[in-house]
Amino acid sequence: MSPVVQDAREHLSRAGIYPTSQRRALAGILFDRHQHLTADQVFEKARSKGIRVSRATVYNTLNLFVEKGLLREIFVNATHTFYDSNIHPHFHFYNVDEGCLTDMDGRIADDLILHKLPHGTVVEGVDVVVRVRNHS
Amino acid sequence: MSPVVQDAREHLSRAGIYPTSQRRALAGILFDRHQHLTADQVFEKARSKGIRVSRATVYNTLNLFVEKGLLREIFVNATHTFYDSNIHPHFHFYNVDEGCLTDMDGRIADDLILHKLPHGTVVEGVDVVVRVRNHS
DNA sequence: GGTATATATTAGAATTAATCCAAATCTAAA
DNA sequence: TTTAGATTTGGATTAATTCTAATATATACC
């Protein structure tokens, strides 16, 4: 499977993001393929690839990417936020045993969910939150 | 509107929860009416009503109530968990400006949501997470 | 080039929700 | 009572995230 984004520099510039070396390096990790990563996982991946970057910059960059629409935040519990490189609307399965998030393809429906469960899992709960903000 | 639960002691016992005084007092707050409260809000309400209870007990009790099916947890961001006294399946609007959660009645649907928005608000995002756990 | 100006990065401290812990307290039954 | 088990407690701890203030980097103007 080819990377979601071929040219990180180009991708960032088009989103109005100044393509610094750290941002390009993190983009390289995030947009390599569709995946779900926590800030800490991004930080560790960067470190293991020899990229010199601080935790603060990882958080700054992830927030910037979210703000600019390159990433989507998904809240699964009180202490974990995943950053999803797939920004198209879709739903997720969060496995509380594994601590991992997987995509559910198709549209949500009460009975549909039960037929699309990852093999060997059972539903623990469904959270639907529509986040709104006050108009202008 | 009458309280969701008339007799807290009875409600707890029926759920297999030992109805200690702290638990009855917290139940009195939580099941007074349908509402969305954070652990801290429950703690503050209890304090302002003169109930002698520790933070640890508030957390213990909320977790116990969730475990026993009296409350439902809803994750809206990385540092806030609301405890909902309405355990029937339903969806929510989370206002990021106000930091409050309100009910959306009816079933979720892409176009439906837009017609049920709280007055003066716009959609910021929709999070749907189906939490699963490994079978047995 | 050289200097000013704005932006980005950094390490470490601070914050905050939530949990953990070991000691103290309560309760029910014998 | 005595005892055993469950509950509550305050304070310490954890972990994700943000803040801060100093440093570094890049762009613009002369």
C-alpha cells in the first residue's frame, strides 16, 4: 500500500503549515499510511527513527495538524487521545483489552454494528458525542 | 419533574450495591433528575450539601455505579468524563465553548443531527466509538 | 551580507483528572 | 463484645497534556 501522502512538504504547505524539519518528519510518520496513534506513540516512533524532537513539539504539531484539518482527534477514555490520519468520516472499534482502535467500515446502525465486530470481540459500549460550538 | 429514583437505598440494594450513607447521599445527587456531571461536580455538590465524603470515595462510587449499570460513562475529551444518570441509549451534544453536555433525542443520522442542534450552535465534530472487549 | 522580527523548538515545570495505597472506620454476624 | 470483611479516607502517585521562558531558526528589509 502506498503512503497516504507522497510529498509531506507539499502536503503541509497546501494546508498553510510552515514545513519545518520536525513537522515534515512527523508528517512522514503520520501520513505513511492510515493508522491510529497516540501522541506518545508518535513521539516514540520519531525517537526510534532517530528524529530529534521534543514531546512539546509533538503535541504542538499534532494540535496544529488537527486545527488545519489534516488529522482528526478521537477521544476514547479519560487519558487517551488517538490521532487518526484518515480524516474522512468513519467510525471505530476501541478494544479495551488491547488498547487499540480499528476502523469500522460502513455506516453506523444499531443492528449493523453487531455484524461488523472484529472477530472474537463483544460490545462493551457505544459512545456517540456530537461536539458543537456556539455559533460565531 | 419528580426524581428519577424515589428511594435511593432501594435503588442501590436492587442493583446489588451495599447502601452505605455516602453511597445513598451521592445517589441522592445523581438520581435527583437526569443530568450530566463530572466526578468533580459530584464532589462539589456533595460538599456544598454538607455531605462528608472524600474524592476517592466519589470516584470509587461512580465507578461502582457504572459497573453495576446505574450510570453510563461518556468520554468527551482527554480530561473530562461525564457520568450520566440516564442509562437508556441516547446521544449527546457536547458544547466545547460551555463545557456542557446535552441530550439529543431520537436516533443518530447524518442529516438528522443537523436538524436537532441546540439553538445557536454549529457542529464541530462527531465522535462514534464502539468499545469492544475480547470475547470471554 | 548583516540586522531585525517573527516563528518554531526545547527542557522541564506545572496542571489536572483519575487512581492507588495503607491506615482508619464501619457493619453485620457470631 | 469480638471478629472478619467491606468501606472510606487523605495523601501520594500516575499520566496525558499544557505552559513557560529561553534558545534557535528562518524570513524580510536595509
